[in-house]
Amino acid sequence: MPVVPVRHPGRWVAALVVVVVTAMLVHSLFFSHVFLNGQRRERFEWDVIDHYFLSSEVLKGLGFTLALTVVAMAGGISIGIVLAIMRLSPNPIVTGSAWVYIWFFRGTPVLVQLLFWYSASYLFPSFTLGIPFGPAFVHIDLNTWLTPFLAASVGLALNEGAYMSEIVRAGLISVDEGQTEAAQSVGMTRLMTLRLIVIPQAMRVIIPPTGNETISMLKTTSLASVVTVWELTFAVEQIYAANYRVIPLLMVASFQYLWVTTVLMVGQYYL
């Protein structure tokens, strides 16, 4: 019998629609103009984007964004590991306290948490370390010590710790219980079993979602602009507040975020 290839007209229609929409988008981005105050301008003002893309203010904001991402993720991963181990503890008090922490920080918006830590010095003007209900040995003035960058780092790290704890816990419980039993049978303590047997095997489950959280954290740092941290979003806000080029400056920030997230995605793929 003759072989007749199956026709797929729907695919050709879909491809045609995609090509037409792409052509319209390219034309709108690069070739369309608008009239503003009697002057003919490019719709997206690519000359303004090119001028500010590598400006000192934007690069400074990008540097603070990267630093804030690293600090927040380092703190979040550390907190997440501790919380995950606490969740797996046989002690109900330890497990319950970890659950309450996760419930609270996952149940409240990140923006609200950042504003709270930025204003924490109003509630606690000083921070002391010493014997509980006894004499204090260290006094820290939070009005001078709690900078906007530190407040944003603490807020983002505490929030990220709640999400990382579930990622780490999922990785830990993915390791077969026989591994733990075998470690205990040769006399290993619980801490040694976690450090030498369970965690190394759990990393194959933990690393991929951790990469996703890192990429997400990079973009979440834009919320730190509300607490006056000079990160990327805050930098472009200050520029367009002076020259009123809102859309071009927002596109500058978008392109900066895009190239950094692209690098992180490539690194995550190979990792």
C-alpha cells in the first residue's frame, strides 16, 4: 500500500502565527516611533538604553544585587540545613519549633518582612548578649549597626531559610533508610551519619532546586529597593526620577537581570 504522510495543518498555522507575532514584536521594538511633545522619537529609545547600560550607577547597583544574592543565599542555605535537621528530629519540641518557623516565614510576604527588619531598630534600639535574665556582656546599637543592606540581607536570608529547609528535608528523606541503619550498625553517631552518609547522597536531590532558588533570589533582591538599598532596581529608579526616561531605564534593569540569570542557568545546567 502506498505510504501517505500524515498532514499537520495545525502545526503550520501555529508556526505562521508565531512568525507573524515575532515580526510584529521586532518591528515594534526596533523600527516603530512615537511623537512626544511634537518630536519624533524611537518608541523604546535604544540610545538611552545604550547610554545607561554600563553606567557607573547601574554597575554599582548590579554589584550590590550580586552581593545581596550571595549573602542571602548563604544565610538561607545555612538556616535551611539546620531547620531540615530539626524537622527530622525525634524530639517533638525541636520539630514543632522548626515547623512554626517555616509556617511563619512562608506565610508572610517577603516585602513585609523586609520592611519589618528595616524598622526593627524602633522596637529594639539595642541588642545585648549575655546570661539569660542576667547581666549582659555585649551591647550593640541597632540604630547605627542595622544598615539597609544588612536589614535586607537578614530579611531575605530568614525567608529563604524556610524554603530551603523543605528542599533539604526532601533530599534527606530521599536517601534510603538502609543507609542510616548501616551507618548505625558500625557505630556511627547521628551527626556522623548525616555528615558522611546521608547529606552527600542527598545533594543530588538538593542541588537542582537550590539553583532555582538562587535564580529566584537574584530577582527577589529587587524588593530591597523599598528599604533604600542601592541595588539594581533602586539605581534605575533614581536615574529615571531625574530624567523621566522610565521605560528605557526599566529595560536596562531587565537586560542586566537577564544576562546574569542566563549565566546562572548555564552554570546550573552543567552543575
